[in-house]
Amino acid sequence: MFDLIINFLSRLGLSGLLAGVYIEAMGLPFPGGIMVIITGILIEQGKLDFSSAFITTFSGYSAGALTAYTIGRHLGQPFFLRCSKFLQLSPERFEKAQTWLDRSAPAFIIFGRFIPGLSNLTPYMAGVSRIGFWYFLFYNSIFTAGWGFLYLMVGMFFGYNYQAIARYLNSKLPLVGLALVLLYFAYGYIKRQLKNKVKNF
């Protein structure tokens, strides 16, 4: 099944990667990050070039983030507060995030993507706060470059060790299943703890 996905994406090429990371940067529920990792696997297999893939990832993510920023800048805070229930964004959390953004906009732009409940709204809120276009572009580019490079490298590492990992997974399938279940519960616990910290921020 995994080989079928890789073959499909290898046919889709860089245009598919561009669209995937654009949607990801817009904060929509789409596995753009997974596409970048699989692109790294294709690079390791010699089907794609690293430089082209990195430029495509960087360009698509930057374009998506700038689109979200522009939407936030033009629609403003009243729109997001009216849609707070749909976006699962309470006025209190919005104000706390706004306070953090006012204290350190660079930290918010670079690290806001990692905050549960706010990650998808980071570029929108930067626009709502009317942060300068070039200011946002600069710090968002720092995040985008690091994110794209890391995900491509993870995919390349996985691709390099793909056969060994596949053999290991097949031979240790019950243990792998148990590990995945434990990781699932650990992820849920960590996510709840982070949400509590954000609420108390």
C-alpha cells in the first residue's frame, strides 16, 4: 500500500507537492507535511531532485501562509470572533494569543504553528494584528525553511532505510501495533497538557 502511495506521488510530481503544502499552510485539514516526507523518500530513490523539492516546498508553504495572512488582514478580528465556535477559538484564547503576539511577534510567527488550538490560525492572526507584510514574510520564511528541510530529511532517512524498516515492521508487527497504541495515548496526554498550558497562558 505504501509503495502505491509513493508511485502515485511520483507521477504527481512537484505540482502535487506545491498544491499540498499550499493547502497545509492555509491551515486546512490536509496532510501536506506527509507529502513532504514522502517527497524525501522519492528524493532518496532518485526520482526527484532535493533542490527542486525544497524550493517547491518553500514556495508553496510561503504562498499559503501569505494567503492566510492577507485574509486575516482584510477580514479583521470581528470576523474571527463571529466564527469563534466554528474555529474553536474562544475570545479569551484569542486575547491571550494576541498578547503573546504583541510581546514577541517573531516568536509567535515562528513557533505559533506548534501551539495546539492556534497552529492553524497563526498566519491569520498575524494578518489580523496588521503586522507588516515584509516583517511577516521574513519570520515566516525562517519557519518554512526549517520545516521544509526537516521534513525532507526525515523522508530521505526513511527512504534510505526503507527496506530494513519494512522487514523489521513485518517481523515485529505485534510489537509495532502495541507501540503505536502507546504513542497514541501518549500523544493525547501531551496534547491535553499543552492545551491546559495554553488556557492558563
